[in-house]
Amino acid sequence: MKEEVFYGKGMERVKEEDGDLYQAIVALNDAVWNGKALDYRTQKLIAIGIAASNGDSRATEKQISSAKNELGITREEVEDVLKVVLLTSGMQPFNKALQIANKVFE
Amino acid sequence: MKEEVFYGKGMERVKEEDGDLYQAIVALNDAVWNGKALDYRTQKLIAIGIAASNGDSRATEKQISSAKNELGITREEVEDVLKVVLLTSGMQPFNKALQIANKVFE
Amino acid sequence: MKEEVFYGKGMERVKEEDGDLYQAIVALNDAVWNGKALDYRTQKLIAIGIAASNGDSRATEKQISSAKNELGITREEVEDVLKVVLLTSGMQPFNKALQIANKVFE
Amino acid sequence: MKEEVFYGKGMERVKEEDGDLYQAIVALNDAVWNGKALDYRTQKLIAIGIAASNGDSRATEKQISSAKNELGITREEVEDVLKVVLLTSGMQPFNKALQIANKVFE
Amino acid sequence: MKEEVFYGKGMERVKEEDGDLYQAIVALNDAVWNGKALDYRTQKLIAIGIAASNGDSRATEKQISSAKNELGITREEVEDVLKVVLLTSGMQPFNKALQIANKVFE
Amino acid sequence: MKEEVFYGKGMERVKEEDGDLYQAIVALNDAVWNGKALDYRTQKLIAIGIAASNGDSRATEKQISSAKNELGITREEVEDVLKVVLLTSGMQPFNKALQIANKVFE
């Protein structure tokens, strides 16, 4: 759970070859998602907003996919996140993220 | 309510001199914060995460201040937002936003 | 006219499912491109510069394509925009945008 | 003319201590602003849009000030630039740049 | 040593109130600066380049100051970093960082 | 040597059609990589860090490839660069760059 960040060959190599770094990333990941005041679902919605606002297609797709698969986050919830992206960060990142969301929820 | 974005002389001038633009911004603002699946409080936390991730001191301070004053959002909630900023966007924006949060909640 | 921003399935869904948001985006779009001191052509060149400077490939291609098709903006004009991107924002976004421009005008 | 970029002690030192770099920057500056299809005024408006979109207060102020003093660019023209920033890049950089513009034209 | 990142009241509070997060940040910091192929000095120069390229004044000043005080990194070395920033990321972040470097080494 | 930046049809056209701009870019490139205090290898590592931190896939791949082919920079050295990206700029650009590095060194 909350492990989606470790997928991929990239992180596999880090685990094998740089154990200290891998352990630090795991510990950071655990400490971050373990909110004291906000639940994991809310933090996940924030992570989608950040990835989309930065125009990072890869991170946006990963965050929306894991939000949907892991937490059952709906298209409507993602759209409410993307509205905040539109207001704060404009049409360019909004349009890009909207396309990604439509693909994930298609 | 939800009007904090209109404060400041900048927007005052827009209102007086470019009524169409002002009306469009008001309408966008209303449509954005009027989430269908997420409440205003959750959207506000997302806006804090986006401002902090972008390293925008001015927007981060405005968002945290209005979150606190308008919605009673707590220091602990903001810290849980900033943890997501740390993981996704690194120590540079995290440190900057942490200082701002400490000033607002001091 | 000036409608290129609405293309794509993403915005189609917004129109159907969130009429208030769609109307606000249309109103904002109309108010923005309706410059009081600058013509639409000049504003379009500014939009190309912003998209290119941000390294946003998708937005850069859309802006250059619509500039060419809708307004007859030439390769030479786009190159003069990209020179400003080079000076202000460096070789990384300049090279990326130059490739996109060459593809559009090929 | 077009020399505003060289002001400041920073560039003075470059001139004295790294002549090759200084000459290269001068040559680049000359080649950039010497548009083949666009005039200097239009390129300057593009530079304002890029600085504002990036949320760079220092560059935004320098560009707007030199646009006003060197070329007589008006508040209305700058506002039409900032509308494009609003649409493409959102309220956060728009609000920041609007305040700067108001200060310069006050 | 390598501790500059923990200064400031912000991180003090994290230490007191969120021990897990603090320990994870310390572990990450240790794992990052403990390069297998590059020494700390080279990694520090990279951190200066990243902070300057991002236009983050606060992080740029902190990185240059600690580079100078902790490692004896010289003005000439910082200038060679900033040249890379100029080429890759343009005059806007270069000028901003050059001013900061001049202040630190004044 | 150090010429990788000029590859590609984009720059070919600049050379043919805008000789002044091309010469200025060549002169800037020469002045930048000709460090007074740092060697080319160290500057190259800084360029990789900047490209990766900005989340620019195209520039990151070009910089890592030319670092490997031109200078024999190793996977371990690149990983030590990317650790700095992780700490300063977060998991999103780190993950993206790690995948690119794995492809280049595969």
C-alpha cells in the first residue's frame, strides 16, 4: 500500500546498489503519507494537483492511475482537483492534465 | 466568501477598467471553488500545495493566510500538505513554504 | 475564431458536464484575446513565447499550429519569438521549441 | 539602446574579468533583439510575458520598466500582455505581475 | 558538517513534533551527500546550479553561502557554475544568481 | 568537441539563415564551457543536474548521452548527480531522470 512510487526498474536498481538511499526514500515515503491531520486520500489529491500544475505528464498519469486503482478516487474528484490547477496555473497545464485524466478514466 | 483572490489594488483597477475581464475572473473563480465531489476546504489545501510546490512565496502566504482565517485550517493540516510538497518537489520549495507557514501560524 | 483552445475531447466533456465552468472559460478566453491596446496577432506571439519558455511541448505545438493556420503567422515571426526565449530562458527550451517549429512549418 | 540587460554590478564584473563571456553575451543580445520579422517593441512585449509567466519578480520589473522608459510602452499594452499570462499560466503569476505593473506605472 | 539544511526554526519544529519525518530527512540528506563516485564538493556545485536555474533566490543564497563557508568554494568556481545556468536556462536566472553571488563574496 | 549542442536540423537552419545568431550561440557556448576554475567534466555534471531538475526529458537525455559518449562519465557519477536532484527537487524529476539514465546506460 502506498508503494506505487517504488515500481519500475529505476528504483529496483537503487534498492540493489544503494541500500542507504533506498531505505531513506522508503522512510521518507512512510513519514510523508502518514499524515497527522489529513488522511491519505486528501494527500493523494494534493499530489495530483502538484503534478498537474507542474505540467509533468509522467507524474500526473502515475498519480491519477494509482489514485483510481488504489483508493477508488473518481473522475469527478480529479476534475475538482484540475479546476484548482486551472485557476492557479492556467489553461496550459489544465488542458494537458485533462487529457491524461480522460485517458485514465476512459 | 472565497473572495480573497480579489483583494489588492491590482484587481480593483481591473474591475474599473476592464469589466469583461473582471466578470470572467469572478465567474471562473465561482465555477472552480464550487466543487462537485470535493468540498472547498479540500480544494484550498490543494491550492496551498500547488503554490508551495511552485516556490511562489506570495501565493503561498496568501493561500495559507486565507485558509487559516477563512476556513480555520490548522498548522497540522498545512504541515501534512507540505510533506507532499517535500516528497514530490524537494527540500527547496519545502523549506521556503515551511518558513512561511511558521510565520502565518506564529 | 480564437476557438482553438476548445478543441479536443477534454473540453467537450467539460461543456456537457460542467456548464458553469465551460461558460467561465469561454468568457475568460473572449476577455483575454480582446486586447484594448494590442491586436490578437501580437497576443498570439506572446502566447507562443510563454509556451516555449515553459518547455511545454504540447502547448507550444498547439500555439504555433494555430498561429500559422488561423493568422498566417510565418516561420520568420516564430523564429523571432524563439530568439527571445533563447535569451531569457536558455538553450534547453529554445532547442525544444525550435524542433517543434520546424515540424509545423516543414 | 537595448542595453538595459547590462546594468548592474554583476555584469560589470563579467566585463572586467571574463571578456570572452561578456562579448558573447553582447553578441547574443544584439542578434536576438535584431528581429527579421518582428520589431523590437513586439519582442519586448514577449519578454514581459515570459518573465511574468515564470513568476520572476525581478525580471518582470526590469522588463516592464525598460519597456516603459525605453520604448514608451503603455500600461494598457502591458495589461494586454498580462491577460495572456492569466489565460496560459493562471492567477498566481498574473496577480504577482499585475502588482509589479501597477507599481511601475503608478 | 553538511548540516546547513537543518538550520532555521522550521526544521526545529519538525524535529520536535514529527520525529519520523525528521529522521527520514536526516537519513535522506546523509544518503544523498554520501556520493559513491562524486565528492561532496562537486555535488555542492550541482546544488548551486539547480537552485540558480530554478530562480530560487533563497535556496541559491543558502547554497552559495554554505559552499563558501563550509567548503571554501571560490567566487571563480561559482561563476563557472553560473555560466552553465546562463547557457541552459537563460539570462533571467543568470542575472538573479549573479547578484546573489556578488553579495555573498563581496 | 563540446559541439553536441549544435546537432539537429533546427540549428542547421539557424546557421544557414541567421548567421549572426549562430555565431553568437557558438561564441557563448565556447565561453561557457571554457571554465576558469572548473573543468568541462564538472560543468557537464552540473548541466545534467539542471536538465533533470527541470524535468526536461529531451535535454536530460541529450546531456547524459553526450556526457557518456564524449567524456566517459559513468552511471555511478550520473546517479550521484541525480541524488542531488532528489534532495533539492523531489521524487517527480528524480524518477523521470532515473528512467532516462537507465535507458542511456542499459
